[in-house]
Amino acid sequence: MRRKETNYSSPALGRCLGSGKDAEVFELGQAVIKLFKPGVPKHTAFREAAALAQAEALGLSVPSVHQVQQIDGRWGLAMDRADGPSFADVMLASPSQRIAYLNAMAVLHGRIHACEAVFFGSLKAKLAANIRHATALDARQRGELLTELGALPAGDQLCHGDFHPWNILGPVDRPLVIDWTSAAKGNPAADVCRSYVLITPIAPELARSYVEIYAQTTGKSIGDIFRWLRVVAAARLAEGVDNEVDGLLAMLGEEDMGRGQAGTQ
């Protein structure tokens, strides 16, 4: 018999600070709470809390989690509040500051990738599972992409999984990286390619600039990053973002993007 979950009371929520596909963020006194939307399972909240705790223990710039709690049937994480707007808000409002913020992003991303991901699941396994569920592709395409994924290097470094400027909050010298539900163990090039895929639909010029600056900052090859483009774009198709489907399908034909620059960084 399934055990009934207790719905604990909590302090009144403040104003909504932001909303995404799976969660909303509310003021909670001096802190904030990220409340997952109805239907998002309990383990998602605990998985992100564990990922944040691990990232904090590694010395990364993340909010400290205070507790996981249930409010009106929804699970959420109470955590520190970031001081300031997102990097995306600043860059889109003030183009003159873009280079400084993109440089700061690359440094943050590089620090994440410098960490060994001992307690995290496989990024390649997650990509493979998503490709198998990408209904916009036929069986032949999925099979080819899975073969392509299998030939790419796995890696054992910490990857954020949703690293983009809307998930970096606060001033450029004191930022916090949020939204760690997709953190995994994998190849940093795949994680940077995922950033490119996520940023492109909204700000394509920022997406390409970010890859270039990350490569310059870390000494990585742009070609190595874009070798992941087809499999990362295909995996994104399984996430159900309808307005991105055409762009993602177009990326499946861009497997040679950046290859001429491989080894030049």
C-alpha cells in the first residue's frame, strides 16, 4: 500500500521572482524557495538539494540549501537568495557589458569542470535516454545518433547541465549558479555545447560568443565542443520545448560546425 505523504505547513510565500518549465521561485523571508510545479516528483527536489550540497562542498559559487519542504502538495528547496539580476538580464540590457559577463561565465564554467564528479550520474547515459525518447526523430535517426554518441569521450568531470546566463544571478564579481537538477558526470565539451544549444533560440550571437570565449579561457578546442552538437540537440528534443523543435532539427545538420577550427585554440 502506498504511504500517504504529509503536507507540512510553511511560512507564507512572498512574491514570485521567476518561473520556468518545471518550477517557480518565491520570496521566503530573507531566503527564496524554488517550488517545483505539480506533478514534478519528490525525488527531483532532493536530487537538486544533494547536487547543490555537493557543489557547495567543492567550493563552487552556489546558493546554500536550508531545507527541502512541501507546500500545498509541491516540493521545494529553501535556499540563499542571490543579490542581483541574472547575467542574461544585464547582457541583453547593456551590450557594452557583454564581454565582461561572458568572461565571468567562462571562468565559472571552467571552475565547475575542474571538479571531479564522484557522486553524480553519467551525462552520456542521460543523453542516450533522451535521444531514445526524441519522438521528432525516426528509429534510423535515433540509432545513428546513439552510435555517434557512443564514439564520443565520456569524461568524469562535473557538468552543470543547464549552464546559461539566466541561471547565473548576482553581480559579476559575486555570482551564484542556480538550477542544478541536471548536474552530471561527463565531458566538459558536451556541457558547453549544451549551453550553446540552450542560449541559441533566444540570443544566438551570445551563444556563439560564449563558446569562443570559453575556448579561449580554458584552452579547449571549439571543434571538440561542436562535435557534441548533433547529440546534444537531439537529446534536447525529448524535453518538449515545442518552439525550439525546428531550430534543434536544423542543428542536426550542423555536425561540421567549428571543425575547421579544431586544434587551433
